Amino acid sequence: MRARITTALITLLASVSVVAAGEHKVVLVSWDAAADWVVDRLLSEGRLPAVARMAREGVQAEHMLAAFPSKTAVGHAAIFTGCWGDRNGVAGNAVPPLPRSQHRVDETSSGFFASALRAEPLWVSAAKAGRRVVALSATQLHPVETHMATLRTAGVSADRLVAFSGFEHALAAPRVLGAETLRRPAARWTGVPPHRGRTRELAFDVAGTPFFALLFDDPADPVVGFDTVLVRQGSRHHRGVAQDVLKPASARTDTVHWSRTFRIEADDLVGVVRFRLFSLDPSGVRLDLYQRSVNGLEGTPERAETERYLEASGGFHDDAFGVYRRGMLGPPLWEGGDGEAERRLIEIVRLDTEGLKRGTRYALAHWQPDLLLHYTPLTDSAGHVWMGVLDPTSSRHDPALAAKLWPYYAQVFTLADDWLGDILDQVPAGTAVVLVSDHGMEGSTHVFHPNAVLENAGLLARTRTGELDVARTLVVSPPTADFHLVVNGPGWQLGGPETTDYPSLLARATRALLSTVDPGTGQPVVRAVFTASDLPGMGIGGPTGGDLYFDVAPGYYPSSQLDDRPIVEIPSPIGWGTHGFFPHRRTMHAILYLWGAGVETGKVIGPVQQVDVFPTVARLLAVPAPPTVIGHVLGDALVP
């Protein structure tokens, strides 16, 4: 009884202290996959002056322990709710729909959606306390109406939360338009600038909106042959249409050669697109016209206000790393490229970062928020493409190639740091800035399929066509999870009554996992197997979690895909960058930096946990933390 009273008193005092603290504004910035070991190296190389400023003038955590699995939706949910996945419901990037009795074990829903949350997020708590919140990009925002409905029920004014989400509304993927579809103009163009000789036309559409591009020879340009591209939206005729004239240019360290923004409407949403002409052969045999991705922006404000923000920011995130990996920007360095593909990619990232900067400035000036949240996914995308060769511990690590690729990887972070530096310069007095990441990154060379191991052990069954036979399956790594197994018990729809002996089934699955050996090395693939009760402080398990968790040896990445082969070599010559592993791995450590009003100066504090971010930010905002929060206020980081 005394222990319970003491615990209750501590909880009460912690809650009171959050409310009693001085009220400050907070800007919370997340760099996806900013691994602590990577940031440490970049700081030592002098590539992150804004982060260095935060460390010098504020507080740096030795590292931040990520959630498990160390994935984007999971880590951000822990940051935004102050509790782990067993409480907040986000146990993976995908989660099982609940209740289990109404769903099969292989059904999934998104862990990035607001519907996945079972705990109150920071932006709702702050808005309930009367603070003005602006969330420009964050996980678990979509659909924004979910949060607005919660606030209406609580009697909170609608203007307390301004939120946008665009990840769920991809209208057009990024691409490179080439010369293979060039043709003679199908109809007469009007109002064309002075030109000489023949012309060629490229007709295409972006999210259902027609575009036309005309190649011609500009007599004022010293190049003889095609040297100019006229882009028009909607029509070849010049009257009343948006248009721009582009000149080819190799990748640069600025963004002056990008087209204007073109407005795109689709599915009752609005987005914008821009183009960049990286190359144009005078004969017309080569054309590299890059088109940015287009995402419709879902927002809480009225449509006109959403469009004003969209215009100010220049659009949603543009992730060109997939285009780059497929060689569409030119051959990458590991395929004999000269670096032009990488330079083009970095220029695309630069434009995206400029949009982050403009959007943040607009939000600070226009909405004057008490709490602003923003995010970049590009640091994660860069790691997924390059970390397989950059990670010194990876068997695909090539020192010579890594020395060439590292500067480009570093530039992605340097550009994010430039955005961060602009925030430090722009925030009003009385503001604290908090920089976080969701997980780390390491290199992998092989994929491990636990379901193949379970099938060989007689615990999983497949149909004749290779699909999961749910009714005959006892234990499975479901599509919602790469790092855990689930017993297909009677609590699930189509779960078997013979699966009630959980200890026996988990023991069989454990033996099967631990006995898996890579025939190429003779070494075990799985190095640890545990249940939620084995590690009570990890926040694993729960309604959306697993019954049995495992961690794999370095170099292997688990996949819940159904495959006959337990181990498959990753075909990429540079491997993959991966995360999700046990968060105590050095490579999985995340970052935490605090700076500004209410924050101590020049301090390094010990390792912290992602669940500590919410209560610490709540203390700065003077916002009560809801009872679901289990993290602690980082008192050493804050001014008494």
C-alpha cells in the first residue's frame, strides 16, 4: 500500500509540475532516421552548424532510445504520445485492426493513421489546454478530422489546431520524362517565342491534368539545335494557360533553373508540380525533364487558407530517391556514373528543403503557433539507398565507394541543418526548439524470412497457390510485423482452438528461430528471442503487438513476406539501409537536442527515451500531460 501511495504521489507531483512551469512556445522538428552515430560523425566533420549551435547553446542527449521495432510510425507515436506501442497502439508501421475477434491475423491497417492511436497525441493535449498548434507534417495526423472531432467533443475552438497531411494523397509520383515519346506537334501552338527550324512535342499528364512541352531552337541561344523547352498546362494555346520556359542545365547548388509551380486539382484536393530540365540534346535524342511528385494537401483550415500555405511552401515533400535508385537521374556511382545523378538528386533535395524553410516561415508568421511540428523524410530515404555501403560494419562496405557517396549523404543532412538553422534564427523570443529522430540506420545484405522457418517447423501452412492458409496456421509473422510472431489463437477470426497451448507453441517457434543458420556462413541468424514479459520496460506486446519477439544478427533484415527460402541475399550491389532492430543497438540510437527558452545551456545529459519527449515539451508549454504518458520530464535539460 505504501508503494502505491508513493507512486501515486510521484505521478501527481509530475503532473502538477508540468502545469506549474513557465509557459513557452515550442518548435518540434523531426529528422527521419537521423542516427545518433551518423549525426556524431557529421558534427565531427563540421557539417551541421545548426545542430552544433543547439548543442553549444542548449542541451544534447547522449542518445535517445527508440521504440521497438525501431520504425517510423512506432518511434514517432512514442514521441507524440509519451508512451510505448503497448499503450499507444502503434506497434508497427502497419497494425492489426481491432478487435481481433472480428479480423483475421493477416489483416492490416496503417500505423501512420490517426485511427491507430489509442493514446492522446501531443497536439491534441496542447490544443485542449488552449495552445495554438500547427502541425505541418507528422505521422498519425491523417485523417485530420479525427483530431478535430476529439477537440469538438472537448469543447475546444477549431482554431486551436491547424494541421496538414499529404502522405496519404499521392496524386503523381516523381519521374523523368525522356525523348522516347517526342513527336511532331499534333496541333498548332500559339504564342510560341521566336524560334528557328523544326519543333518537337511531348504530351503527358500529371494526375489527370494535361501538359504539353514544346522543344525548339532559340535564335538568341548560341546552341544550334534544340535548346529550349516551353511547358504549358492544359492547352497548346497560350491564352489563359500557365506556362514556363526552361533551359537545360547540369545539376547546380541552387534552384534557379526550376520551373514555376503549376496548380494540380484531383480527387477534391489541390497540389502543385514543378519541372527541371537537366539535359537536352540539340538533336533531340536525349531529354531529361524531371517532374516533382504531387501530393494533395488535406488540412484543417478552409480550402483557401490551405492553398495559401501550399503556395507559400511550394508543395509537399518530394522524395526522388526511388527515381535515383532506378537510374532515372543517370547512372549512380556504383554503376560507373560520374556523380551527375547524385548531384541532380541533391538539387532536388535542396528544392524540397527550401520548401520546408518557406513553409515554416509562413506558419510562424501567419499562425503564430505555441507549438509547431514539422518533419523531413528525406534523411531516411537517403539512408535506405546508401547505408548498405556506407555502414563500416556491413559486408558490402566498400571504403573507396563509400568515400565517394558519403559527401552526398552528408549533404542531405546539411540541407536539413540549413532548414534547422533558419528555424533557430526565425523563432520569436520565448521559444524552445526540439530536434528529434525516430530511429537509426544500418546496412543489411540479406533478408530473413521467419515464416519460411515456421512453415518448415510445421507451425505455418500455405495454400496450393502459396498464400497463407489462416485456418491451418498456428504461429505466423503477420504482414503487420517483421520483428514479432503472433499465435493464431481463438481470439482471432479463423483462429484455431488447438492453439490454446501458447507456451508450447512459443517454445516450438523459439527453437525454430534460434536454430536457423545461414548456410553461407554457418552462423545463427536470430540472436535473441523474448516475450513482452521478459522485457517489461520495452512497451512491447499489447493488443496490436506480438506474442514472441526476436532480434537478428547484423547484416540480416527480417521480412514477413511468404517465401520458400529462409535467407535471401539482397540483390543490390550496395545492399540496403535498414532499421527496426533492437533499440539498444548503437546503430539504432536516435537523437535529441533542445535549445532556447526554458532550456539549460551547454549541457550533455545521459541517454533518454522517446517517451520522455512529450512530458518535457508539455513542461515547456505548461500543458498537463494525460494519464497515458509514462515518460519523464527531463528536468536536467530545463531551467528550474
